[in-house]
Amino acid sequence: MKFDELTIHTTTAGSELISGVLFNEGITCFSVEDPKDLAELLDSKTVPIDYVEDSLIRDDGDVIVRVYLAQNEQGRIQLEGITAGLAKIKASEGDWAGSLETSLAVTDEKDWENNWKQYFHPLPIGEKFLVVPSWEKQTVTGRITLEIDPASSFGTGRHETTALCLESLEKLCKTGDEVLDMGCGCGILGIGAALIGAKHVDAIDIDMVAARIAEENTVKNGLEKGKMEVRCGNVLDSAELWDEYASKRYDLILANIVADVISDMLPLFKTCLKDGGTLVCSGIISPRKDFVLDALERNGFKVEQIKEKNEWLAIECRK
């Protein structure tokens, strides 16, 4: 099957706004190539430079967002929505989000599925986790191994927001906790919570492919049946789904999404989080920090810690 590969040139801050546009179009599987991420990876010596293709090392400074759209009516409608969203960003933000130059190419499904694997290698995160792709061998002992096959779904642990959430998770998740992973992607956070001792994890994503991959990853990591329930749905579009989650009570909520979506979901989190429970929200770029902090205060959350890495934030707060 052929896909249209849409390439968007932006900045680190602009990529968060573009992520919001893509989420609004129901797209959660896309890549963000930030030269600063690769530079940091090489500096850390986690991956030898010999393992990195020359084409990945760029000095133009642009952040590249790549989106794969099916060559059908749905893909055409999504492309129109993305184009309109980019025009709105350009009109309101000017040069802050970069050039927003786009290009369109045709790619084969197999290329799309396999090309991103060159970025993904075993990665220690925090004090406890080691994220390992299913096609690599474990090289570090004494850590909790998260065997993750993202299949181009968000959540390899390489992105700052995922790493920040895992670092918070290892500190905050306690044995016997009930956990909600909202916008679970490939399931990395929910699986991490289950492996560290959570009693039960509810995980949900609006993308059907992401939900399927997350379910497959629960099996790869040996979670017993029912330990982590994964489903596809959008609580912002379904009153029935919103009410279902509002009727539950969680000790810990993980929401690695984007600033606007987090703000819209805070009334739900306020309802379903136990008194004294913890909310970790991430996927937030530094310029949206005050926006999220104001929304948290309006909804009765007390911020306990803000962690930052390369312009990205994770906020730990309590109800």
C-alpha cells in the first residue's frame, strides 16, 4: 500500500503546535526529528556515531515533522485539515514556529514501517528502567526491562516527554496503585507502571493502530491478562466514554499528550483522581507552560514539581 509522506519544517516549539493540529485530525502516529535530540544522544555515548547514518546528522537547525497519510478520501481530508491548521499557526505565530514549509512524497508501507528503526536502540531511563526494542538484545542488567515495539507509534522513550514521564513514574507509582494512561501511544508508560507494581492500568488512545500496538506490547512484556486494559476511544468526543472514566478512581494519572488536550481533560482528571492522588502531565513545550499551570490551578490541582528537558516539560501535581 502507498502512503503520502508529508514533511513539515518547523522549530522545537512549533512541533508542539503541529502535534496539536495532528491530534485534532485523529493522527497520533508521526515522527519529530529534532537535531538537538540526536546531538544529545551522540553526546551521551548511548549510541556510537558509527551507528547513525550521515543523512540523519543535519546542521540546518530545522525540526522535521513527518506524517504518513493513506492515499484515500480520509487521507485527503486529513491533509486539508493539516494545511488549514498550519495556515492558522502561521497567521497567529509568525516566525516563532519556523517556516512551516511542507513537501509531499509517496512512500511504500514497508519503508514507512522500517525506516524509523534506525533511531531506536536500548536506552536506560531514570534509575530503574531500560527501554529495549523487540529486535535488539538487552545490554544492561539490574534494571526493569521495557520491551517496546512502537511500530512508528509515539513512545520509544527517546523523546524528552516520555523519558520525563518514566522518571516521574518510577518515583510516584506504588505497589497496588490504580493507574490511568491517557493517550497511551505504544503503551510504554502504562506497561512501566504495571511492571513497577501497579495493581491495574487503564490505557486509552484515540488512534486504533496505537491501541493495537499497546495491546501487543503488554504481551511482549509478560503482563498477565487483565493487568492492563487497552482500548481505543476519545473521551473528548464521547460523553459515554467520559462518564465511564469519571466513574472510576485512580491513584495516578499519566497524560503525555499536548497542552490544549490536557487542559480540556482536566475536569475529567479532577473527577476520577482520588483525593491526594497524583497527575503527571507532559507533552508540553516551554512556551505553553503558563497556559497549563493556569488550567491546573483553575481545576484544583497543586503543582509539586516541574521538570524540564530541552524545552519540554513534565508537571507533577496533586488533587
